[in-house]
Amino acid sequence: GAVVSQHPSRVICKSGTSVKIECRSLDFQATTMFWYRQFPKQSLMLMATSNEGSKATYEQGVEKDKFLINHASLTLSTLTVTSAHPEDSSFYICSARDVLAPLPTYNEQFFGPGTRLTVL
Amino acid sequence: RKEVEQDPGPFNVPEGATVAFNCTYSNSASQSFFWYRQDCRKEPKLLMSVYSSGNEDGRFTAQLNRASQYISLLIRDSKLSDSATYLCVVIAMEYGNKLVFGAGTILRVKS
């Protein structure tokens, strides 16, 4: 399957700092990428849909000014957690799908390895 | 009612056993169905896409019943390495092709 990378894999930062997480599709083009957050023992929660060349679409309850998303190329989306606080500590995962894949695999999404954020 | 519902388990089975998970979805317009596997503190990995009435991949068989709006996953000859959380995932056009996840079913295979 297609490969998605994320960087960094783990971040520990002080409260009030901003953290940038990168998501890359390594061997395919992704006009759309998705950002999720997962708290311990809970399922993945979609935060936003990142669209190449346009504004991201945020899910209800997700603050767009706090979670800045930039999707400047077909292979890279970034999520910046601004002024992070301890309650932002979570596992952040991105996913992407290969827009050139044929049906029926067109809708298959592939996940990056995730970024574990700890805010002290 | 949740959009995608799964029995959280855990299912504790011995090696070699056959185990089945069910998943129900509420949106009759759902069009794509998947099973993902997630290991502890790791990202989900696509296990199987579920097409039309179902498909098989080695020890894994997925079935789709559109009339009853459920999907199943059957694992035969369970291995210790099958221990994980199995996520049922659905896509519907009205969700903008977003994945909608079930909460997951925990499987523990013991020797």
C-alpha cells in the first residue's frame, strides 16, 4: 500500500509553545489529507480535512485558530498546534488517499505513524 | 445512535481459534467499508477493504450485508500476532468521503 510519513514521532514541549507536525505522502499524490487525534483508550477523532491549495475544513468543535493546517503541495500537509496546553497532549495521526488510484481502491486511506505530543 | 457500532470486547481466544466480529452502521447511503487493525500506541493499518458482498484474504474473511447494514470480520486459525484492536470504518458521500470509525473491538489471542 501507499506510504505516509509523519515527523516528528514524539514531541515533549512546555505549555504555551507551538508545535508543527508534518505529514508526507511518499510515493503518491494526495490532494486531500486528514488529521486525527486519539486520546488513550478512545477511537480516532477527525479534526480536519486538509485540501491542497485551499483552506482546511474543520470538524465541529475544533478551533481553526489553534490547529493551523497548511497543505502547500500534493505531498505535504502540516498541522501546527499553537500555544499548546496540557489538554492538547494526544496522539495526532494523519492519513491520505491516492487520488490516482483506480476504483475500488480509490477510497482507501493510509495512515502515518502518528505523533505523540506531550505538553508539560 | 452511533454511526458505526462495534462490540468493544475484549475477545479472549486461544491460538488456532476462529473468531468473528460484527459492526453495524446507521447510514444506509454508506458506500465503502473497511477493516483496519490498530496495535497499541500505533497508527491504524488497513487490513481489508470490503467489496460488494464480501471478500477473503488468507485467514481473514469480510462480509457485507447492506440490507441489514452490518459488516463482519472472520479470523480463522488465530495467531498471537493477531492480538490488536480491529476498527470498522465506513465512508458515505454525505460525509464528504471522510472515514467514520467504530470504537474498535479488542482481540487477545493467548497461547
